[in-house]
Amino acid sequence: MKTPIIIFCFLILSGCATTISDVDNYVGADQPKEYKIGYKEGCDSGYRDASNFYYKFKKDVRKYSQDDFYRQGWNDGHLSCFTSYNQPTY
């Protein structure tokens, strides 16, 4: 009886992280690698800031200050995921 519950919990929690494959679907596979990494981390951080505590806030401060692609990806991902999580339901 415990096994199905453990598997179910694992499946639920494993879905709570943005993957590079997700990023490819959102913004296109042709984006630079650093942009995609930034977008992924920004998206997870956006969900966290929107009060979804299954996600973790992550921002590489050094990359953010030095890498334009990472910074733009992080900002885009954060805004997109924060906004989508806070959409009103009617």
C-alpha cells in the first residue's frame, strides 16, 4: 500500500521543475545555451516568488551580472512563469 503512495508523491514532485526541454518548447531550441539556463532558473524562481513552494529560487548572481544571455533568459523566464502562475481564474 505504501508503494503506490510513494510513487505518486515522487511523480508529483518530479513535475515541479522546469526542464531545458520545456524551455525549448517555450522559447525555441535555437536560443543560446546560457539564455535557456537563465530562462529555466528564472522560471522556477518566478513560480517560487508567486508562492508555489514546490519550486526553488535560483539565480547565479555572477552569471546574471556578467552574461547578457543568462540575464535576459532569467528575466524572461521569471516574468513569464510568475505571471502565468498568478493568472486569475474565472
